[in-house]
Amino acid sequence: MKSHQSTQTMKPATAAKKLGVYLEATPAEFREGAVSRDELNALQSDPPEWLSELRRNGPHPRPVVAAKLGVSISGLARGGITEALTTEQIEALKQESPEWLQKERATQAEVRKEAARIKEKKDEKEKQGK
């Protein structure tokens, strides 16, 4: 009996998430069909113009917006940002530097500092345990 290998596919939303792009901004043919693992790999290794353009100018999904602003996704929501933003809009927000953004960046910096401290402590314990 031959084992038949089926092609693994994913929903367009999953593929868009893996590519770091906003699904609603992708071409209709991308949104309407399933994406195979091979197609995803091809898009990542040799992105077509539409994908390069989306990555460069947006609109970007919230995780990408949060990363570009240096805040958490929750911080975006607290700041009232619930929609995808373009690179231009993100840059304008950085220039404007509203109070909520400054506060969220400070919070994120504290979170990173605490995470680093905990990791350092854990690494120290592991060294002592050996």
C-alpha cells in the first residue's frame, strides 16, 4: 500500500499572518483560495511586487504596527488604535509622539527589562545547578 502525501494548505488569514501582512489589503486571488506550504515558502523566498509593496508601505496588521511603534498590541488598543495603519501613518504617530505612546513605550521597556532580569536569574540558577 502506497502512502499518499496530501498537500498541506492553510487559510489565507493564516498565510497573511505568517507573511506579516494585512489580509484585507492582499489581492483577491490570495484572499479567496487556500495557500499551500510550498506557495507560502515561494512567497517568502521570492515575494511578488504586491507583497513587497504591502510590507514596505502597509497597511500593516496590528502586531506589525505595535512592533514598529515599540509597544504591545494591548498598548495599541489602550491608545485607541484598532485598525491597520500605513507606514506613513506610523511615522506620523512617531513624530507626533502622543502621551499614550510615550507611556506605552515606557511600559514596554519596563516589561523587557523585567523579562531580561528573570532570564538572567534563571540562567544563573541553571549554572549553579550543574
